[in-house]
Amino acid sequence: MNERMNQLQTEAARYAKEKYPSDIVKWSLCMSEKFAELIVRECAEQSMSIGRYNTPSGVTPDLAIAISVGLKKHFGVEELQQPIDFETQDPETAKGTKVEHFGVEE
């Protein structure tokens, strides 16, 4: 795995440890689900980034947004209402405020 994947795995493990500190079975399931969710979010954010900078790939901003939203819908990943700092904030309480990713409000 590359460094970013290691970071996402660490975030997922930390999240699961906070939710299920003493139940290894629930921790394992939670960690796996969170890791998958973080990967999907990362892919969607990369799509938005490509659209914002409109690289020579031919991906327009509108197409990039559609890809980003489509990825999240396909995998059942809900929109984040605000960024999550996994070291100080519980993701379950992170709902309520709209957030901009790469300058595009979701």
C-alpha cells in the first residue's frame, strides 16, 4: 500500500477503536467498513480535483462532479457535512454544516 492508503487505514482503525474499544469482532467490522468508506471518499475527492484543475485528461468540471457524486452513491457513502478530524472529533457528531471540497459545495 502507498502512504495515503496507510493513512486511511490508520484513520479507520482509530475510528473503530473509539467506537468499540473492547470488542474485537465489532472493531474489525467497523474498521473494514470505515476503511472502505474512506477509500471511496478519497476517489471521489480525486475526481473533484481533476475537474477543478481540468487536466489534459479531458475531464470537465461538470463530469468530475458527476463522477464524484456517482461514486459515493454507488457505494452508499453519505455526504460529509463538515470535515472530520479523527483525532479530536467523533464522526457521528460531524453532521450539520455544509462543506466545500476543492471549491465546490456539496
